[in-house]
Amino acid sequence: MEETTPPLLTNDAVVLGLLALILGFVFFTSSSKAPFWKKFYTYVPALLLCYFIPSIFNSLGVIDGEQSQLYFVASRYLLPTSLVLLTLSIDLKEIWKLRHKAGLMFLAGTVGIVVGGPLAILIVSTFAPEVVGGQGPDAVWRGLSTIAGSWIGGGANQAAMFEVFKPSGALFSATIAVDVIVANVWMAFLLYGAGVSKKVDRFFNADASAVTRLREKVENYQLGIARIPSLTDIMVILAIGLGATAVGHFGADLISPFVEENYPELAKFSLTSAFFWLIVISTTIGIILSFTRASLYEGAGASKIGSAMLYILVATIGMKMNVMAVFDNPGLFMVGFIWMIIHVIVLLLVGKLIKAPFFFVAVGSQANVGGAASAPIVAGAFHPSLAPVGVLLAVLGYALGTYGAYLCGLLMQAAAS
């Protein structure tokens, strides 16, 4: 068995400090008036660097995203807190107006993944049939079905496909690497696209007025209630966010085991997943609080604190990507990238057809591929107030994930035979 070289930094406190330094460097330089940095950030979005630089450290063996617990902490503690603080100033009426195009682009993304898997197998089988072959538990389509579960829903749906199609352990490990790398490379493109979304919208002749109106309403609201935050304001904001997260965890710890024990058939909707309930409860609390005086804490910077937590999550997601893993099993990665390209083509065709702004294309895709952990990041890259749109669509992905992935698995089985 091949021994892996331990990373240079193994202490999570040190790794967290490194990530904080990276985020601080990116934000400091992105707001610099120096000509070099102004030109540099004209072409490279700051958010993309917050995600990409940690991946370089991971690929070089300085840190190890798999061994570190920072992603778990950020996704379970900071993400729900961030979602609560970002939804305090939510305008549900305006978000409801986005439902048609947002929902259509989400479904287009799902269809792209369902048809993309079998098409990728058919394409690769024409010139490298051994890559998509295999027998029994080592049949490649079985492993790819778990990617479909992850890309339409999330981790719970991926686990469901593992139980349904039962790929071998070695194959499952290889497909997890494909899942993570391909999904994260695509996320990098989306984050870049968010920085040049106006140009993309012009190219597609898209009507972004609804998204722009929502963003402007939130910005005007923020300006209308803005004040210099006191220590009391900051402590109350943290109490709201972390308190709601505590309620989310408490509720998830009760509901998830109850559903699993009494209604195991609901696992196909991810209703046995504690993370699912954590996200749903936290977001619901944030939406409820947006109708109360708690929303006034947006003026003291609630969404800024929420965004800071979201950026820490971005860095921890980045540190899980090892770009060198592509060379471990290049054939499988080829299938994954072709699959993702088909997903993108379907999205762009539908987006062009309905003149959807790039925001809907990006969030519709990431709500499928990335789920609740990264969909709000991509949505928030357009504006913090838009993060809840990503969450709501990602929750829909959890519900559809097992059905879509099961259908995709059967189609891939047929394509491989």
C-alpha cells in the first residue's frame, strides 16, 4: 500500500490562520487603489482567489483538506449562521418574482446531469471503451451513479445511490475524486462569471431587471437603516445567528433520527439527513426574523458578518480540491468533464432561449452540483441578498436528487451495456 506524505501543516488552528491570511490578503489587495491591483482584479474576481489559493496549498501538500476538520466546522456552524444573517434583510415578495426563471434554470441543470451521464459514457466508449467498462461492483456506471446523486442533490443522495447500485469501494473512492474536482473546477468558472455577469448578460441578450431590482431594493434598505455598529450590536447579531444555528442543530438532532426510524422510505427525499434539516431550520428562522425588528440589525452589518463567515467556508471548500488528483485516473476525469460540459450546454441553451440572466444560470447549476454548501456562495457572489435564492433551490435539489440520480443510473447502465 502506497504511503502518503503528511502535509506540512497538520494543526487546524495553524491552517485556519493561513486561510485567514489568504482572505485578508485578497480583500486588502482587491480594495487597493494601486494600479497593478486595480487592473489585476478587473480580470480576476476576488472571490475566485479566496477559493483557488487554498486549493494550490492543498495540491502542493502544504495542507490537507481531507484530514482537516475546518470544512466540517464551517459548513455545520458558520454556514447556517451566515444564512440566518443574510436572510434578515430578505425581500420575499421580490424573490418570489424570480421563481419562474430560477426554477426553470434549476430544472434545466437537473436534466443536463440526467442526460449528460449516459451521453458521456456513449461518447467515451467510442474511443476508450475500457474507461467506462467493468463488471459487477466494478462496473464504472455504478460509481458514476453516485456522482449523479451528488450533482443533483447532495451527500445524502450520493449515499443513497451507493446503497442502491453498490459500486466497489475502490471505484467509489475514484468517483468521489471526480465529483470533487470537476464540480469545483466548474464552480471556479461560475465565480469568475459572476464577476463579469453584465458582459455575459449582454451576450445572451438577457433581461436581468428582476435581479437588479431586488439588489437595488436591498441596497437602498441597507443605506436607509445603516449605522455605525456598537459592541452591543455585534454581540446581538452573533446571538441571533449562532442562536438560530443552535436551534437548527437541536431540531435536526431530533427530527433526523425520528424520520430515519419511523419513515425510512423518506430517505430518498434526504429527510433523514441532519444537514438537510439544519439548513432548512436555519433558513426558516432567518426568513421569520426578517419580518421582525431583528431585520434592523442589517443596518449594523448583519449581512457583512454573514458574508465573512461565508468566505471562510469558501476557503475551506477550496482547500478540499487537489488538482493533481486528475492525473491519478485521467480516464474517469475525462468522463466527468464531458458530463459537466453537457450539463453546461443544456443550461446555456435554455438560458439563451428564455433570455435568463447569468445569475439564474449560475445558481440553477450550483444548486444542483454544489448543493446547500456552495449554492449560496455563488448566489452571494452576485450580491449577499441573493444568497437565499441559492439555498431555496438547493433544498429543492435534495428533494429531487435521489429520483433524478436513480433515473440517470439506469440510463448509464443501458449506455454501458
